[in-house]
Amino acid sequence: MRSGVRASLELEARWTAHGVRLDLHGDTFPVTVRRTGRDRAHLVGTGAWPLGGDEIDLRITVRAGARLALQAIAAMGALPGRDVAPSVVRIAVVVEEEASLWFDPGPTIVAGGADLHTTTDLAVAACGRVVTRELVLLGRHGEPGGTVTCRTDAASDGRVLVRETLRRPDPVTAPAVGLGRRGLASVLAIGPTAEAPGAGTPGSGPEGAGAEQHGPVDESVAGVRSAVLALPHGAGWRAIGLADDDVALTTWSEGLLHHRSATTPGGDAGTG
């Protein structure tokens, strides 16, 4: 088993007469990007990742006027490594004026013994639009699963909208959606058309997506315990769901996304 590695990839998307143009920079291990349509691209794994001790940085910049739907071809598996340190995945997103990004990095399966730390940092211009979906499952079939800490920070036009940390198996910052379930899904929509589906009261401070401000629980998909939050300044919404079944979480999140499909490139949020 290999020791921990450090790798980074920078992706820049620009709009042309022929659709999105993608420029890649940096060390592409263990993932690269393939354009698969006029405004679409897919993340393609090129090796097992992340293992304990790995530090992976992905930076995505969508330039003014461009639109991009970026999603993974397959699930990511966080595995224990030779190094006892956690695996770290840092994602930084910049969306400029009149640009839009739909980003789905695919399910992350945190195997037994693994300790995964993820950070997602989104900076969106005043007229930019972003939709992200994240799905985390603890353990493979019949396995207890490891631990995961997910940090999300988001700002629009320089104003903080989300500053949130979710931990599993102890999601201490998400009491509104219950405890003890194997899978966690989150959806975040920022932009002029990102109307919240049945959201609660907007947050009012730098901890704008704090758990105490989650809206009413929504049980519209069997087995999913969920809550939706309207972001401050009418900037969009944030939803979190917990369930033991990844299919139920996928169905729940796609239902939310199709509620406001206009926020995504191509007008189709979840089907790639």
C-alpha cells in the first residue's frame, strides 16, 4: 500500500462559440477531467483515492458568461492507508459574473478505518449561479464505516451565506435532521433563480447555515430525514438529508434539484 501523496488540479472553464473550453493545470493524479458535451464534463478517477495521508486540492474557476455541468463518473472511495493521518480533499470554486456551475463530485464511500476531511469553499459573483450536491456513505456493504468531517463555506458577492461543518457518525451541527443514519446528502443552490423549496427562516449572521436555523423537516421521500434552509439575502437555499439508503438519498436530492432546474447548465440538474 502506497504512502500518502499530495496532488492538485486546476480547472478553468471559458465560454466559446463551440461551447465550454476547459484548461487544466497541475498534477492530475488521482483524477482528471474529460469534456463530454457542449457545457458538460466528467471527473474521471485515475487511481485509488483518497488514502490515509493523501492531500488532494481541486480548484474550479468558471469565467464570466461560461456555464459548466461537472460530475463524477463513479463513486470515490476513502480508504485507510499506510499513513495514520486523515485523507484531506480541498475543493475551491470561483464562479464569475453571469456564469453558472452544476457540480456533483459523486458519492463518497468512507470505508472502515478511514478518516476523511473535506473542505468546499465557494465564491460566487453577484449574478453567478451554483448548484452543488454531496453524498457521503459510511462503510461499504456490511461494513461499519469510517469517519468524515465535511466543511462548507460559501459567499456571494462577498457576503457570507454558509459556514458549516458536518461530522459523521456524530453530526453534532445537524440536530434538526436526526442522528445515527449511515448516509448524508447535502444540496446547495446559490443564484438569482435559486428559490427554496419549502424553506424555513433565513439565517442572519456569518453562521448563516447553522443547524438551529434549519426549516421544517420534510419526509417526502420514505426513509429520508431532511431539512431545508433559505439562505440570507434571498441568495438561495441549502438542504441536508440523512438516511440509511443511498438510493433514497439520491431520489430525495434529485427531487429538490428538479424543483428549480433553471439554476443548472442545460436546465437538467440531476441526470447528467
